[in-house]
Amino acid sequence: MTRTDSQTLHASCVAVDGKGLLILGPSGSGKSALAIRLLALGALLVADDRTHLTAIDGRITARCPAPGLVGLIEARGIGLLAAPGIDSAEIALVIDLSQPETERLPPFRKATLLGCDLALVLRPQNDHFPDALMLYLRHGRQA
């Protein structure tokens, strides 16, 4: 039997090689700013600021909840920018910008959304964060 759940979150989402990165955090935490940096590194925009999630059989797919916002991202102080996009992506990784990472080599963490467990990273305190996320999505993480 197929089980389907869905919800819309205050989150941004980009995709790298078809793998979605869901960016969580409160207003002003840098969700769009991180997404813009990842777009500049070759990611594709799924949704900015609001992301609709659908869970089917243990897999979560993200998409933009409003057709008029597809391919648009807010750059504070500049305005809405057109960005290369993709209609949807299966979430492979979640980043929570509201929680700082205190470990140099953190343990594997998970986030549970719509009853599905997803890999989770917290906000590290370094400048290479967007680059490291690109590598994570393209090539994975070692134990």
C-alpha cells in the first residue's frame, strides 16, 4: 500500500546531480544566501523560502509550492533573481541553519520529516561550507 503525506515548510531547496538539499532555519538565518552560493557553484533551484514536500513510500520529494515563484530566489538588497531550476528533487540531505555544529568531525545525524529519516548536518562555522555541501551531495560522506 502506498502512503502519501505532504506539507509546505519555510525552507529553501536546491538540487545537485538530482539530489535535493533542504535548507531549514528561521527567517534571516541565511537560507536564501546559502542557496545562492550553491547555485553559483552549479546547483539548481527547486524552491526558495517555501518548499512543498511530499512523502511517498519513505522518500521525500521537494517542489516549489507556487507556480509564479518557480525559478526565482530572493537576494536581500538586490531583489528577486532568476535562477536555473529543476521542477522537483528527492531530498538527500537536510541542513538546519538554526543549530550550530560544535563538533570538528560530527556524528551522523538525522532529521525526521513526514515520517522519513533523512541525513542532517548543522551549521558549521567555516567559509568552505557551500563547497563542502556540494562535495557531500556529489560524492557522499565517509564515516
